[in-house]
Amino acid sequence: MDKSIFRERVDSMLPELQEAIRKEVMRLFDSGGIDTSAYEGDFQLPKICLTVALENQTHQYMPLTSSGKKAVANLRHF
């Protein structure tokens, strides 16, 4: 796949991913799993929730083939 087609495909997936992440961070905020009042005036709480939301979204995009899973594992080294 050339770079321009790659970028087009990634760009086409980003709006859906952005909305899913936004919903997930708000779900996490409202979950009661973290004391939100303990994080005032900085970006620590949003970063914590974004970290978990992004981890949760990996399951939606994980390749199903063994070769795809191997490629993911390899790219984690970079």
C-alpha cells in the first residue's frame, strides 16, 4: 500500500475513533472508578482516562489474522 492510500484509509477511520474515545473517556469519568475531585487544574485526569480509553479501543481495531497480530507485536518495538 502506498503512503497516500494509507493516509486516506486512516483519515476515514479517525472520526469514528474520535467519537468512540470521547464516549469512553466520559464513561470512565462517570464510572466511579476514580476520585475525580482529586485531580484539579491539570491534565492528569484526562490523560489517565485517555490512556484507558485508548487501551480499550485497541480491541476494536486489532487484526484477526496471525500475520496481522505478528505485525502489531513487531511495531510495538519501534
